[in-house]
Amino acid sequence: MKPIIVLFLAMLVVADVIFAQELPAGAAKLGTHRYDEFEKPEACKSCHIDIYFQWQQAMMSEAYTHHWDEIEYFDLAVEHAKKDPSFKEPVDGCNGCHTPMAYMAGDVTPPRPSENSRANESVSCEVCHTIVGWTGEVPYNFSFQTSPGRVKYGAKPGLVSPHHETKSLSLYNQAEYCGNCHNEQSPFGIWVKSTQIEWKEGPYSKENVPCQTCHMPKARGRNAIMAEEDLVAQHLFHGAHDPGKLASAVELRMHPDERELPYDATVVISVQLFNAKAGHKFPTGSVEDRIAWLHVTATDAEGRIHHLPVDRKGFTGEEYTIGADVLAYQDMGIPKGIADFPGVQRDGVPLGDRIFRMPYFDPQGRMTIMQWNTKSLGVDYRIGPRETKIETFTWKLPDDIPVGKVTFKAELFYQKLVKPVADFLGVPEDESEIMPINSAVTWIEVYE
Ligand code: HEC
Ligand code: HEC
Ligand code: HEC
Ligand code: HEC
Ligand code: HEC
């Protein structure tokens, strides 16, 4: 190559970098743009029909309007910031990820979803396709940089469109792109969302399998009505709100330590739980809300059902990982204006069941679902990507056990929001519905 061309190309690269470096990131984006600099998703729909409908079915299009988001934001976060103004900045920051256009337009607190403002566009096509970079060592708290206008940024080089220009950036194929919104730090400097960090520490980052591989899988088709056929990134963004995505995320097997036992024996059942499908921990994301729990029962020869509590392992903080009848989440009393609020039931799952979760604690050391009010984290007892955990259940056969076959069943359930909290806040049922993840069976034979 001629030196002059090399120099020119080098200048182009430098110009790109400088351009990105100058743009504000994170909280510095507040009020730096106007709504009318961004096109509406309906403007993209006329050519990108499939992608539009995929996006519309994903939580991305509801990140501001979904019922639980509205309840937590308006009834807890905004109210909390009114009572304690030191939370105003982080609470405005909810919008930096849930409705970034509103944040960039300085429209905080945005109007309620029922007012049908542009904040309702949530994480729209334009929010994502105007991202040109991010700053910092780890992407988090909407650290992305934005440049709205005629150019739509994407992963594919050299595409031509009658409606806009296109430009490819390698960022669009990287997990860091997603990490901008899927990692979050509380005002106390605690990682309250760390999906991209979990991915980075796990096996999939080493194998170059980014978020896009599993949440935007590629299929042959057209990405626009007038485009040539190619492999196209499907905008599924399916996660905890898709029963099919959750199904079998963790695989279960189980066995007894002896097949044939006398009526007065003690049996030990082992259950293996293998996170075969998720590229991060399970559960991930809004870990303050989400739980998975293992429920094991035995059905004897007369059809009676016995519930088996899990064996304790003895690690620090284990009490938070076993279903118990205790109260928690007292800090909801602050935004709710209830003095000396006793809290609500912590788990809402059968007592003695193993819970896969990580508890979040408020500045007073009480468990919280208000991630912005999180000052410390408890034991991380979630199942890592490709990790296998083993749980055991030691069961002294009941005195009146009939001889014959005893069948054991292990079931792993999942809930997006712990039920006592959902009920207390009036969150519609679907957010706390019990989702089956997987199950396994085994048996023993009891003799005289
Ligand atoms: C008049 C039709 C039309 C409209 C309207 C339109 N696009 Fe496109 N867009 C295209 C075509 C054609 C391509 C190129 C497709 C190809 O060749 O694979 C394209 C490509 C893209 C790409 C891929 C860029 C890359 O480099 O990977 C993105 C991103 C994109 N459009 C975003 C948008 C967004 C966002 C909107 C709405 C604000 C929009 N488009 C509206 C026709 C349109
Ligand atoms: C190997 C495939 C795979 C990869 C890679 C992957 N995921 Fe997932 N993801 C899943 C599966 C399966 C689920 C459903 C089970 C679950 O909730 O963990 C899921 C769930 C989710 C959820 C919903 C969690 C919740 O509780 O609401 C989010 C958000 C998510 N993934 C984001 C990401 C991001 C961001 C990345 C990249 C940093 C990523 N995923 C990488 C497979 C993957
Ligand atoms: C959460 C961010 C996000 C949202 C929202 C989003 N996109 Fe994308 N889009 C991406 C990423 C990332 C890629 C590149 C994925 C890859 O290649 O792995 C992409 C790729 C594309 C492509 C090229 C697809 C291909 O592989 O040929 C088009 C066209 C596109 N998006 C249009 C849209 C339109 C239109 C909307 C709204 C209806 C939209 N996008 C919403 C992040 C997003
Ligand atoms: C601009 C911020 C932003 C970016 C960038 C972003 N997301 Fe999200 N994403 C969100 C928000 C906010 C939600 C939560 C929607 C809600 O309120 O339930 C979400 C939801 C999701 C969900 C659905 C989780 C569920 O509970 O069902 C998945 C899956 C997901 N994102 C994957 C990705 C992937 C993969 C990328 C990168 C290609 C990405 N996101 C980039 C903000 C973003
Ligand atoms: C750094 C970006 C970011 C910030 C800041 C942020 N969120 Fe989120 N939020 C997300 C993402 C991404 C998800 C989806 C994670 C998942 O599916 O588990 C989410 C999920 C949620 C959910 C669960 C939605 C559901 O349907 O299950 C609620 C509620 C919520 N956020 C409220 C808030 C509130 C209130 C604030 C401010 C105090 C806030 N968020 C700040 C990115 C963010």
C-alpha cells in the first residue's frame, strides 16, 4: 500500500476514536439530546418487518411500560428519592437503561406509561443502533455513547439502505455492548447486576460465544424487505419472561445411596443440577427479585407424599439459601411510608427447600429487593455457567412406612419475583408465577 493511503486510513481510525472519546457516556448523557433526534420504531418497521415484530414481543420494547417496572420505579424508587434526595441521581438513572431516550432528553421523571409519551419506546431500535462506543474498564450503568442521525450502526460492513446510511462497528458482536445495560452498580458501589461479568468469568467468553449467539441467534432470511438473503440476527432477546428459554436451563438427575432398604433404614438421595444452557449464572440479571428452588418429595407404596428438606452444607450465609419462615424486605416501608414496617415473608417457598440465589442487603443489613438501596451482598449460591451443584437429602424412613416401592421426585422451580413481595406490592400474577425448569425421578424398595 502507498504510504499516503496508509496515512489516510490511519487518520480515519484516529478520527473515529477521537469522535467516540468526545461523546458523553453514562450519567453525563443526561439532557444531551432531544427526542426528535431519534426515529420511532414504526419508521423502521416498514422495511425491517420481522425484526420489528421480534423486538415488539421482547421485553426490550416494554422496559419502561411493563407493569412490574412501572410499580417498582414509581411506587418504590421515585418515592424513596423523594424521602431521601441522595437517591435522586441513581433513581433518575433507572431511565438510563430502561428508557435511554427519555434520559438523554432530560425527561426525568418521565410521564407514567398511561400518558403515552415517547418514553414508552423503551429500549428502541434507535437507542441500540445509535450506540457508537462505551467508556471505562468494565461496561456498566449505561456507559455507552450515542450518536443519533442518518447513520445506523450495526455489525455488517457495506450495507446499503434507501432510508439511512450504515456503518459497521465490531462492538455489535461483543458482549460488552450488552454489558452497558446488563451490569449495574448501586450508589454504594455494589454490583447489583453482573450478567456480562459472570459471562466474562465463565467458559463461554473463552470460546467466543457472546450474548448475541444465544439471545440473537442467526438464521437465513432477509433483514429488510429489499435485502439479499443472508444470515440474519434474530432480535429475540428471550429471557426470564419466556418459559421456553427457561425450560431445561438446568438439567437434573438423582439417585439413592442404596436401592433396597429395611423399613427402619435411612436413605441418602443425591441430586445433580447442571447449568447446561445459560451463558451466565442461573438466576442472573435482577437477582434481588429472582429465585430458583429445589423441591424433593417421596411417594410411598400407599401413595402418601412426604416432603424432604435439603441437607445443610454448613457454609457461611447458608440460612439464606434454605426456605424459612422469616420476614425480610423491611426497607420497602420507607417509600411506602409505613413506620416500623415488619416486612413480608422472605421466600414464599416450602420450608426446607434449597434456594439458588444471592441475597442483597440494605445499609441496615436487612434483605432487600431495592437494588439501588443495596450496600452489601450475601452468599452467592447460584449455579454458574456449566457448573454442576450436588444437593443431598438424608431421610430416615418414617416409622409407618409401608413395604414396597418409594418413588422420589426432584423439581426445580423458578420465580421472577418472590411471591410475598409481588403480593404486597400488587404486582400482577404473571410476574410471580411458578415456572418449572426441570425434574428427575428415582426409587427405592423398602422391605420388612
Ligand atoms: C426504506 C427501507 C428502510 C427503512 C425505513 C429502514 N431501513 Fe434499515 N436497512 C434497510 C436496508 C435495505 C438495509 C441493508 C440490508 C442489507 O443489505 O442486508 C438496512 C440495514 C440496516 C441495519 C444494518 C446495518 C449494519 O451495518 O449491519 C441497521 C442497524 C438498520 N438498517 C437500522 C434501521 C433502523 C434503526 C431504522 C429505523 C430508524 C431503519 N433501519 C429503517 C432499509 C431500511
Ligand atoms: C450459552 C447461551 C447463553 C449466553 C452466551 C448468554 N445467555 Fe443469557 N440466557 C441464556 C438462557 C438459557 C437463559 C434462561 C435461563 C436464565 O434465566 O438464566 C438466559 C437468560 C438471560 C436473561 C434473563 C435473566 C433474568 O433473570 O431475567 C438475561 C437478561 C440474559 N440472559 C442476558 C444475557 C447477556 C447480557 C449475555 C452476555 C453477557 C448472555 N445473556 C449470554 C443463555 C445464554
Ligand atoms: C438491545 C439492542 C438492540 C435493539 C433494541 C435492536 N437492535 Fe438491531 N441489532 C442489535 C445488534 C447487537 C445487532 C448485531 C447482532 C449480531 O450481528 O450479532 C443488530 C442487528 C440488526 C440488523 C442487521 C441484522 C443482520 O444480521 O442482518 C438490523 C437490520 C437491525 N438490527 C435493525 C433493528 C431494528 C429495525 C430494530 C427495532 C425494531 C432493532 N434492530 C432493535 C441490537 C439491537
Ligand atoms: C440500552 C440498554 C440495553 C442494552 C444495550 C441491552 N439491553 Fe437487554 N435489556 C435492557 C433492559 C432495561 C431490559 C429489561 C426489560 C424489562 O424491564 O423487563 C432488558 C432485557 C433483556 C432480556 C430479557 C430478560 C427477561 O427478563 O426476559 C434479554 C434476554 C436481554 N435484555 C439481552 C440483551 C442482549 C443479548 C443485549 C446485547 C446484544 C442487550 N440485552 C443489550 C436494556 C438493554
Ligand atoms: C445499568 C442498567 C440498568 C439500570 C441503571 C436499572 N436497570 Fe432495571 N433492569 C436492567 C436490565 C438489563 C434488566 C433485565 C434483567 C433481567 O432480566 O434479569 C432490568 C430489570 C428490571 C426489573 C425487572 C423487570 C421484570 O419484568 O422482571 C425492574 C422492576 C427494574 N429493572 C427496575 C429498575 C429500577 C426501579 C431502576 C432504578 C432504581 C433500575 N431498574 C435501574 C437494567 C437496568
